[in-house]
Amino acid sequence: MWSQIFAYVFTFSLFFGIYNALVVKKLSKKQSNPSNLICTSHLNHFSNDGNTGVKIVMQNMLPCSQVVAVSSADAYLQSVSRIPMLTAQEEHTLANRLYHQGDLSAARQLIMSHLRFVAHIAKGYAGYGLPQADLVQEGNIGLMKAVKRYNPDFGVRLVSFAVHWIKAEIHEFILKNWRIVKVATTKAQRKLFFNLRKSKHGTGWCSPEEVRILSKELGVPESTVHEMESRMASQDLAFDSGDDEDERQAFSPSLFLEDKNSNHADKFESANWQQQSESKLTEALGLLDSRSQHIIQTRWLNEEKATLHDLAAKYAVSAERVRQIEKNALNKLKKAMI
């Protein structure tokens, strides 16, 4: 049943980004006084249990005079800011309906009224270089998890309970996507990842005193502080730089790996043997007469090979005689090169 709520909130941001732009375009053509109109949108979802399920209908009533043509992210922020906040009594009533009766309509209202709070928290993580829309989406997941586990009998407001779930989802998303290789894997490293930069007084490396203070405040070893500072200061490096880059900048880890398919000794031996064979062949050809050299050259060494009949016509002999001269020349070359 909760999959309905998940799909509902994820569709909300995309829907308003497109819907608001279409409404403004339509009104600009057909309506002269849009301030008196109301925009109504419906999103229908059904449970996956095979029964009729619970039908969730979202009706967001917005004065069309307030709708502006902006980007999908801005439209989403404007839309969630228009959703009215719940009073403490309204929130308690809805939470009781959800917790004791499983009312998904109450869950929808609780989630929708707190979307603006998720967007506010996500803005605090803009410095990590990740898309704001993705941060908001992950925060919405945390909000939905918090609503699912919220117990109104404890006497705590939902916003106080949900903030930890929202930040946990955002933190996990940042750790997975900040770098190609995950930089923080242990609990101590995760603490340092989100507190190291704001605890430093400058842009350089931490001083020994700063390391001791940070280690004491977060309860982590000083060696872990140094390790995390080094990890966060490093950058992603391509494993293979490719062949199209400048040789002076083609520094990549692949250059330092052993190529087991290649053997320098074998390469040197093969090149040396090739050189000696070519030298011996040149000397052996010099021992032949000019006609035999030409026959060997045209029959074996040139790219365009001559036929026996072509050479027979050139030297005014039979093709069989050319074959005999070729055979004798090859025998002399073999003896000279052994």
C-alpha cells in the first residue's frame, strides 16, 4: 500500500513542472480574466494487491493567477510552498488515523504538508555539487519513511521526528554520488565527511591542534581524521587516459600495471632476428646474377607479383625455364642464409 504514496510524491514534482507551464500557455490564449479560475489536477493510483484497492486522488486547487511559467524545480518549490501547513491538532488527528487505522489519505496529507520542509533541508547540502532536485527527491523518501514509522502517542511533532530520516537519506545519497569511489564507509568516516570541512578554519590542511579538537569532538581517532582529509582533498582520476590526450598529461593508473601479455625480452629477440634476417637476405641477393635477382624480386618480394609467362616473355624463354631459374635462385638463398 505504501508504494502508492511513493509513486504519488515522485510524480508530484514532475507533474507540476509540466502542468504549470501548460496552464499558463492555455490561459494566455483563451482567458481574459484568469484570476477567477481554479486549476484542478487528478492523480489516480491503485494498490497492487489485485483488489479494487484504495483510490488516492490528489486535488490541488490553485488560483491560476498565481501560476507562473518557470522551470520544473522552481515550479515544484512554488507548489509545495502553497500547500498549507498543519496545526498540531490536525497533525495529531491525521497521524492517529494513519497509525491506528492505516488511512493512506491521512498519510498523503502528512507528507504533502511537510514537503516544503524537505526542500529547506536539501538547500543546506547545495555545496556538495549534486543536483538540488535529486537531493529533494531523496529527502522525500526519508520523509515517507518517517511518516510510516511515526507514532503520535509519543507526543513529538512529526517534523522533529522526520528530520533525522530526511537527513539520513540525503547523507546516503551524497556519499554514494559525491565521487565515483565511495569515500566514507565506516561510521567514523561518515561523521568526518559531513563535519570536517566546516570545522576547518582555513582552506588548507588541518593543523595538529585542529586535528586533536576534531578527534575529541567527534570521538574518532586522529589517524582517521588525517585519512579522511586526504580522501576528500583527492580527485577522481580516470583509470585509462585514452590515446587522444596529450602525452604530457596522459598520467593514469593503467600505465603502472604489469602487462602480462607482453614480454620485452621476446620483443627484443624478435626485432633482432628480423633485422639479421633482412641483412642476410640482402647479402644473399647480392650473390645472384641480375636475371635471378629480378625474378626473385618480382615473384616474391614485390606487392604485385609477376607470373611465369610475364617473365618468360620478358627474357624470351619458356615459362618452364623461368621456373627452373627461380628454383635454383631460391636454393642459393637458402644456403647463403643458413
